[in-house]
Amino acid sequence: MSQQSFVKDNVNQFSALYRLIDFMLIQVILFLSIRFYSTPLSDSYIMIGLIASISFYLLAETVQLYRSWRTGFSSRLALYTFLSWIGAIFAVTTYLFFSKTSSDISRVVIGLWFVISACSLVTWRMIFRLYLFKRRRQGLNTRKVAIFGLTESGVRLANEFVNHPETGFSLQAFYDDREPERLTEDYRDRLQGSVNEGVELARSGKFDVVYIALPLAAQKRIEMILRSLGDTTVDVHLVPDFFTFNLLHARLTHVGNTQTISVYESPLSGLASLAKRIEDIVGSALILCGIAIPMLIIAMLIKLDSPGPVFFKQLRYGLDGKAIKVWKFRSMTVADNGAVVKQATKGDARITKLGAILRKTSLDELPQFINVIQGQMSIVGPRPHAVAHNEEYRNLVDFYMLRHKVKPGITGWAQINGWRGETDTLDKMEKRIEFDLEYIRNWSLLLDIKIVFLTIFKGFINKNAY
């Protein structure tokens, strides 16, 4: 018999309540929408109500919506709820199309039901989450925590517990075998003894949760702790010191019966990838409709300003480091696209008079919405660099190539934080990469919307753009 070693997700003690409320909301809102529009209740409505509920449940299980969100992000909870409902809507519309019963259904009723249900499914979760947060801040529904190892990762974990009491974790003590002078100064007042003492207290039921934050080099010590706590009901978690590396979207996965931990992986997969693509298609299509005439005017001015083509297509790295041709309005008298590309500098003689204005205002980037429609770029993401610059900096900046785990963007987190334009020093490039990787680790649709909004006010014009 094969050994099962899959790591399970946190169980949500309110999962049954969540499922019940979801079912009731979907059905009740459908019924109220029917009554509001004075439409008779028919078997077709009952059928689509059941299809929507079942589809929502299946998709919610797929994205693990009913797991414990004690330590999860509110934005991600809302996103997963919304995407699950979008999937349910797709299932309903597919049924109506193939069953040819859409003529029996009021479009107004369905529209009201879709919109109000989406808002309600998200809203009640947020309200209930705030209620639980309030109770935990009051000391209710909390769990007593001990951390084995006063290490950097242990201190980071402790900071999360102390700074976010709404999670309901009450830090009781640290335990470490090293001499106090060898330990970090943070939380020394919480150091209560050796690891063996902590194990004994955990076995006696003093703690609900134990986090082992010892270095991975202490493998035998960790194994001893796990064996000692193996016959208790204490929840035990490992806190690997992978944080010495630059993790991207670390998560548990498996190959057959072997558990693995992804270290460098894009957060954009499955439903998240679909949501990002929909965002790009809809957003770029709307923007292109709005900027079509300004782009035509810019093209005419370029032809009048200097000889040469209107557009400049430069080879850059896209998703997974694959070369793409990025569209730009030509702003220089030359078209550097080889093994050596000189970055534009202040007062660069290669820049045309009109090109200086276009680069300063980022108007030269507008044709890249064509790249977005083609699927080569995103509206938001790390800015693409020339291939020559990629080859130069990948050997100078740690984790540089990880920025290519997502599609490059027209605007990005680094740009709105001031790291745009010439990178004449290594420090500037390192800061840009730092913000790019932070964006990838924390990606969400809400973050993309925030970046687009901030770009409008402070991303187009920058003193460092030449």
C-alpha cells in the first residue's frame, strides 16, 4: 500500500455554516428577484438555482474557499468567492443555451440575481470575518502558540502574531537551546527555556499550536521534536528558513505520493491566470478605443519630426524569458536592438525633439497595448528590459530572472514607486527588481487596479525618464 504524505489545508470549523449560508443566499436572492419582477416561479428557475449552487460549491472546493482563512488575505478571499460565482454563472448560461429554455427565463431576473448574489456572497464573508476578528481581539476564539527557535524566521512569525491579534494566535513563549547571547535581541523576554522544556509543556497541553522555526540544518533535532509531539493533539507546523532565499508564491504540491514545496513559481495559474487575461483583454480594448485618435496624431507628428518609421519594435524578454517584440513609438534617430544597447541618458543626442516629450510623458509606450491584446504583455507587470540589459544584469542582481515568471507590463509596482527610467547604478536596478518581485509575490486583481490608478496620477511623468 502506498504511503500517503499529502499535507492537508487548514480545516475551517465554520465550513458547514459557510456552505449553508451560500446555498440559502443563492436560492433566496433568486426567489426575491423573481418576486421583484413579478415573474411566476417555474421549474426552469428551480433548475438554474440548483445548477448555480452545485457549480459554486464545486469551484469553491477547487480554489479551497472553505478552508480556514484565519491567516489568509481578505482580498484573496473576496477574489476566490467572486471567481467561483463567475464560474457558476457560466454553468447557468451554458445550461440555458443548450437546453433552449432561455426564452422561458426573464433576463432582468437573471441579471439581478447574478449581480446581487455576487455582492452578497462576498459581503457576508467580509462581515463575518470582521466579526471573528473582533472576537479574537477581545481574546475569544484564540489559540496559544509556542515557537521553538529564536531565529530570524521565528521572529518574523512572532511579529505577525503580535501585530495582527485578529488572527487569534496568542504568543506564549519561545524555546531555544542556544545561549542567550547567541540569540537575536527580539523577544528575549519571551524565552522560557530549552526546546526539551517546551516539548514537555506542549505534551502537557499548555499550548494549542507549536511552530518549529529551527534551521533546516538541525534536521535530527527537528525529527526528535516531531516524534515527541507525535502522540499529542497539538498542532505542529514547520517554519522553514527558506526566507533566506527570494521565494515566489511558495506552496505545497506533490508528485504522486511525494510531497514537494514549490520555491520559484508564478502565482498566475488556473483561475488567477484567466482573471488576469480577462483584465488585460477588457482593459486594453477599452483603452485602445480611447487612445486611437491620439495615437494617430502622434504617428503623424513623428513622421513630420524626423525621418524613419513611426514604430520601433525592440526585442525583449517576455513570459518565461522568451523573446518578444515590444511595440513603441520611435523616439530616437537610431534603433538599437543588438547585443549592446545603450540606455537613454539625460540630454541624449539620439533622442528626437518629439521623442523627448513622448518619453517624458510615457506616450511612447502606448502601442504596447497591442502587445497586451496579442497576449505577449499585461497592462500591469514588471517592465520589460532590452535583451542586452537582461543578459548583463542577470549575472549582477540576485533573482533577476524571476521577474519573467509573469508577463511584462506597460506599468508596474516599481514604476509607480519611483524606480523608472535610467538605471545607471547597480543599486537602482536592484531596487527595481526588489519591487518587481514584491509585486509577483503579492499579486491580486485589486493590486493591479491600485497600480493602474496610481499610474494615472504619478506614473506617466517621471524626472528619471529620458
